[in-house]
Amino acid sequence: MGKVSIRDVASLAGVSIATVSQVLNGKGARFSEKTKAKVLAARDEIGYVPNASARSLKQGAKILIGVVVPSLRNPFFGDLVQHMQENIPDNVSLSIMTAGAGQADQTVEILVNSGVHGIIMAGQLAQPVAIASSLKKRGIALVVLENHDGLVDADAVFASDKMGGHLVAEHLLALGHKHVVLLGNQVYTDNLQYRTAAFKETMLAAGAKVSEVATRNLTKHAGRAAAMAVSITQATAAFALNDELAIGLIAGLNAHGIQVPNDMSVIGYDDTDYAEFFRPALTTVEQPLWLIAEAAMKTVVARINHPDAERQVAAFDTKLIVRESTAPLS
Amino acid sequence: MGKVSIRDVASLAGVSIATVSQVLNGKGARFSEKTKAKVLAARDEIGYVPNASARSLKQGAKILIGVVVPSLRNPFFGDLVQHMQENIPDNVSLSIMTAGAGQADQTVEILVNSGVHGIIMAGQLAQPVAIASSLKKRGIALVVLENHDGLVDADAVFASDKMGGHLVAEHLLALGHKHVVLLGNQVYTDNLQYRTAAFKETMLAAGAKVSEVATRNLTKHAGRAAAMAVSITQATAAFALNDELAIGLIAGLNAHGIQVPNDMSVIGYDDTDYAEFFRPALTTVEQPLWLIAEAAMKTVVARINHPDAERQVAAFDTKLIVRESTAPLS
């Protein structure tokens, strides 16, 4: 197959080359939605990618992989990226981009324009199915770090959030807690939805009560700000949706004179690098980051080399890590 | 001036286009050092950049900025990048790359090849003067986050490490400590060299004793592993070169039955996001990350728009943050 050019896209869409260029470079505000849709459809149909990413992948050629994470302020994602960096073959480079809420889809296009051959998506796509399909047609590999059965055009690598949520509930129930706060933000990603659903299901099936306290985001600061709201529920334990929230919550509870774990148990999620260094050391759920990073890297490189291979899905177990922040109900 | 092509580089260097391509793409191992040097000199002389980055910067065009950090496992750098992300104009995107020891120079070339218009360097270049000169000739903006007078071809944004090291020493001296451990890795970057020099100078001028304990790197794990070595010095306080080391050291000292700050004072550096959440809350030196991030972003964009403007240097003050991990000598 000859190389597909911007001229081919323009021809198929029935518009000028200048129009295609402006639409694909995000400068198409003055064109109608219909025109933009035609250009995007034509691009996908013939699999056009801009020059930078149209490099042929000869033996030993340099491969550029884009990694999208929601925030690098959360050490979970910093650690994930660092594990990837430590697992890359010599001829691969990582370009990392952060994408806040609603920005992941647009970030994919920026990465494509900067010449990536594949993308590892650790953020939440707004239109995952459409993006996956578009990237597949354009010959760019996509690996998502989530469990989403509808994503037939993307390989997936993840640690089971269903198992994780279940492990948390089982641990708190075994300690005798019958009323637990679920602490986290309201706009759940797919992973967080699986995590919370499994947690609530297990708690409710055992006859326990779950109160929910929403936070603005998943940071230490949001966790600390929620301490008062958590304490007035009269619950005896809290499940914070990640370690950041848990550490913030513990600090906030301390400031209100509530000691963890004596007065309230707190469990986090992720087993971030600092969880064992914190006092009280954090009880949490470990996601095997090094395995996820290694598998994601292998999967995206394999997809680049074998675009037509079957869909790959790697699911890893999560593991309960019991430390000092949870205790039996007194 | 017409567009400079790879053909021009080959012609000037007196070698084939294939040779230029292979050398510039890091696949020139089979060529002599002399040939490689000729190619690089010719590239710099005529200011050649590969296609991806040769985009003209018309009004409103997309700007791609590369950011190089040593590691994203250290929350200091994750936080720095996140502040940058929160400060970017609409038409700017960030491509973040991590570069371990000795890899920063090579990472610059990967970013140039992926089409960046400018680079913010938070890592340690092995050949800063040569890289800065080369990027300048090629019309790519460079901002380094360090204080290095010899870097005439790069703009600089930094918080004063001289002031920071001095503040640490003054604080420990005021608390009555006369023998202090300096804990950190041996391969100092420029910033760490300024920091340690100012610290030692102030301590020694006051007649205090400084013992040094080297670590493998600047992580929590390295700090914890150094606890025994720190304790046998019989020093009454420790200055860990960053918060990561400090938090690891405190955990390691605890494990040996040494309480902070009662038995030993520990001070960190950076005022990372978690320093206030840790117990004991960490005494440390704040680098104004949001100011550094904002200035770096403004400076690199200004340099892209005005390549021939005078060199810009922005120096910010550091600030001592006293919390619970340091106490008067008992």
C-alpha cells in the first residue's frame, strides 16, 4: 500500500487540503460540525496519520509511546510511569502527558500529532469506543489500563478492582465493623465504579451499612477536608478510594481529636510507595504496579509490531496489605 | 531563509544523506567519532531540525513543550509538572520525559525529534553548555531549572539552593546542634552542589561538625537504609537533601528505637505535598514550585516567540518551614 497523504483525506472528504489541515490541527473552529465530521471520518477510513508518526518501523527503529495519566501529583501514577520507564526496550521512548477530567480524548490527538506509534491510556477517555476505533484504523496501538468489555479495539491491562473492593469489605467485616463510610469523589471512572460496586455489594450482603461522603477530587487535601463529614456519620471505619484520600482523612481526623485506628479504622487503596512510611502505616490494597507497567509496555510494543493480532487482555490480582490503620471494633 | 534540509547537512559535512540520518537518529554506532562529530557540527551550524519540529509558528498555532525530569517517583517532580500543566496557555501541550542519570542529553534529542518547540530541563545535563548551544542554533528554546552561570545560551528559572542550604544550617545551629549529618547521594547535581556547599560553609563557620553519609539515590528507601550509618555518627541532627530521604531516614531511625525529634532532629528539603501530612510533620525548605512552574512556562513560550531576546534568569527565594521533626538539643 502506498503512503496515505493529506491529499487523499481531502479528496475523500470533498474538501480542500487547507481545510483538512486546519481541522486535524484543532484550528477548525470556523468550519461546520458537518465538515469537521466528514474530515475525521475520511481520516479514519483511509488511516491517515501526520508525517511525524508515519515513520516506517524497520528493525531497530525508534518507537515512541505516549502515556496519558490523570495527574502526576498522585504518586500512584508517577510510580506507574517510572516502572514503565524502567521496563522499556532500548529502542523505545516514552512521552508522558497528563490529562485532567474531560481532556484525555484531546490528549490522544496531540500525541498522535507528535508522532507516537502507540498509546498507553491510564486516564479516563470520554469516548473510549470511538477513540479506540479511530486509532485502530490509523494504525496506532492503544492499551487501556482498565476493564471495559466494550473496548473491542483496544488491548487492556489492569488489576482487578472487583477483587480489590471485595477484599476491603471482607477485611472491615472481619474486624467487626458494621457501619462504614465510603469516601471518594462522585464522578467515578470505570475502575472506581467497579471498585465501589464490589465493596458495597459485599458490605450490604453482610447486612452492614455504608454511608457515602463525596469529595471534590482524590487528593490528600480533599481527604483532610472531609474529616468532619466522615466523623458525623458515626461510622466506625472508612474506606478511602485511594491512599491519598486516606492519608488526608487520617490527618483531618487527628486534628478533630479522633485517633486512627483506636477511634476509627481507615483503609486506602493502591499501596503507594509512601503507605508503609506513614504513621499509622496504611492498611491498603496493593495493585501490582510493576506487573501492570511491564505488561502494558509489552502489549503496546507487540500491538505495534502485530497490528492484526487478537485482542490482548491481562488481568492481575490485587492484594490486601494489612498495616496499622485498621483495627478490630472495640 | 529557505528551509534547511538534511541534504544541506550532508553536503556541509561531506557525507551521505544516509549517514546523516543514521547519526542523527542514534543509529551511527558503526561510524567513527570524527564522522559523527562532523555531522553534529554541520547540523548545528545550519540549524537543521527534523520535519516534525520544523512547523512554522503562526499566530495561534499549537506549541509543544518537552519537560525532562529525573524521576516521577519523587513527588517533587510530579508536583512540578502538574503545576506546569495547570499553568499552560490553551495552545500549548506538554510532553514529559524522565531521564535517569546520564540520560538527559539523549532525551533532549528524542524530544526534538518528536517536534517540540521548546524544552524545560529539570534533569541534569551531562554537557549543558554544548546542548544549550546546539539547541539555540537549531531554534529550539531551552529553559534550565538550575543556577549555572556558564549556560549563556539557556534561560534559567530556579529557587536559590544557596539560600536553602544556608537556612537549614542556621535553623539547626539556632537549635543548639553542633554535630550534624549531611545525608544524600554522592553524585551531586549542580543544584545539590550549591545546596550542600552553602550548608557546610555556614555550619563550619559556626564551628560545628558535619559528618557525611552517602546514599545510592534520593529515595525514601535509600534514606531508610542509611539510618544505621547516620546513628553511629553520634550526630544530634541530620540534614537530608530532600524530603524523600528525610521520611525514609525517620522511619529507619524509628525501627532502631531512635525517636525524631526527641533523640535526633531531621530536616528535609522541598516541602513536598506530603511533608505536612507525615508524622512527625516534616521541617523542611520550601521551593516555590508554583512560581517556578509558572515562570518556566512563561519563559519558554517567550523564548519561542522571541528567539533573539536577551537571556532571562528568574531566581526565587526558598523558605524554611518549621514543623515537628526538629527540636532544640536536649
